[in-house]
Amino acid sequence: MSQYDVPLKNSVALNVRGGSLVSIDLSPIKAGLAIVLLGLMLSIALGISFGVNEDAFKNYVAEGIAANPELHDDSSQDKI
């Protein structure tokens, strides 16, 4: 990058092969990128929550089966 190159306000500079610098303007995709990253963080948090509290979720489903036996057959407990 020479002294005359000025990066854009909402851009990312990437080094590519050959030593040249490529500037990518992120302003058109800023909202979509934020939504995707938020969804990714929420899905990771949900996965961690399910992993940590697996027994609590299993107990919740088992209590629902016990409360409504007419809706479930004998193999419902084995599917949890």
C-alpha cells in the first residue's frame, strides 16, 4: 500500500498472492452480515445450552409424556 492509497470507510483490505492489496467495500452487505453473525452466535449459544442442560430437557419431555399418556404409545419413552 503506497502513501497515496486511502482505504474506504467501510472496507476491508486483503493481501492476495503477489503482494497486491485488494479493498472490498462492505457497506452494501453490512446489515446482512450482521444478521448472519447474530444468527451464528445464537445457534452456538443454543447448542451449548442444550448440551449443558440435556438432562433437564429430557426430563421436561418425559414429564409431558407422563402428563398426556393418551397421546403417546409405549415406545415414546425410548425415543427421548
